[in-house]
Amino acid sequence: MSASDPYPTFPLFPDLPPELRNQIWLNAMPTLKPSIHLYHRGCWLHQPLNPSDEGYGLDDEGPPVSFRLELVKKTWLEAPLVYVNYEARQAALKWGEQHGMPFCSLPDTERLVFLRSFNANIDALGVPYEEWENLILELADRQSEPDLINQTVRPISAIKQFILSERMLKSCVSEIDELFEVYCGLETVYIIDGEMPELDAASSATGLLQSWEYEPSGVKGWRWDPEQRRLAAQENTQIRSPTLYALMEEAARVVTEAFTRYAPHFAIVPSGIVASIAM
């Protein structure tokens, strides 16, 4: 490799044992972190629950209307490694299979991608700015349809994390408690400094978002204090933006006033979007 060549080469790579080459290809694949999937209407369904579903067997509490995780739109990960050679492609396909991600061509493009399903245990549902009203009212709209009209339903949701932009929190802070009321399994609301990822030109034809990762910013945020019965700022919670800090304080106050009669376990935490995932 010459001093001016920015890309290192290893001409002896083809002479390595196949097992070692395969492991090198696998090591070149990314480590998956929690990702963002976008909220959209159409996931609240009234249908019989499976034995493995939360709330199964509680029919006397009203007809179940559940937020079906399998209906949340997948995100896509680009896979340039598949273009290298047959061996690299097979390693990439094996990696995708290990993570339960089917491999396909993105419609109306020449991109070969993996499709990533929503995992409620680690992933977060991002809420586009214009979707707040749908997010809160969709369940009520579903109850007004003929099969559920005049019935008290039993909402079931396994969503544990939501992500809101600072702009959205500012516009809906007085109603933020409704998010916890509708999505009763909610544990954490992450607030990002900036805008929610949007569909790009390659995604617009399918409505599928490119896979973006998120991570908490490192500060502790506001968590429910069972002794004080309120959302309290954790020790050493520091946010560089005074405006965002005040906004999250107000959100904590609104939620506290709504839930002082209960003993919930949830938090409001600053977060950052790391990057879109590309291999």
C-alpha cells in the first residue's frame, strides 16, 4: 500500500482458510443497537389474543384492543458487503438470518437491503411532528367503529419506549400524560434535540424508514420517585439547553399531577440519534 493510498489492502486475504475469511466478513457487519421505527395509524386491532400475548385470558375485563407490534413498519439497512463477492454475500446473508432480518431489493431502487422488525424490548417508536393527534386519538377512533361501539374496551400495548422531538414536546407538553394513559406499558419517553428522522427518496415508495439508532444522552433524566410520588430529576441530571431542561421539568410536572394516585414506573430522558445504519 502506498503512503498516498487511503484504503489499506491485504492481497493475501484469498489465501486465508475459508473459516477465517468467513469470520472476518462476519466481523465486518455492524453491531445492532436500539433503533427508531415511526408511528403510523393502523396498529390498534380488535382480534382474539394468542396465548403468548399480554392480557390473554382476561376476557371479563372487556374486549381486547391491542397495539400489534408486527404491524409497525419495518426499517431497512443497506448492505454494500453483498456486492463484494459471493463469499462476502453469503456471510452477510448468514448475519441477517441470525438477526431474523429478511434480505430483499428495495422497491423502485437497485438497493439490496435487510428489513428490520420492531422489537419492543429495545426499540423505540418515533412520533413524527404531525402525528401527535393520531397517536393519542387513534384508540378512541377505533372504539367508535361498529364492532366496538358502546363497549368499554381493554387496551393492550407492549410499547415501552417512545421518542419525541423537542419541538413536539413543546407543542404537546400539556397533554404528555395522555401518552402514558393510552400506552399503558410505556416506560420511557426519550426527547431528542432536533427533528425526527424522515423518509428519504429511497424510502418514500415503500414508506419504510432507513434504520436509525438512538441512545440515551448519558444524563439520567426524570424518573418516578415512589416515596415523593412524583417524577423527579435524578442526581447529576444536566442538560446543556436551559430551554429543554425547563420543558422536561414541565412535562414531569404534568405527568406527576396525572399519576399521583398510582405507583407507575416510567421516565422522561434526554436522548440522541446516533446515525443511520449502513454496513
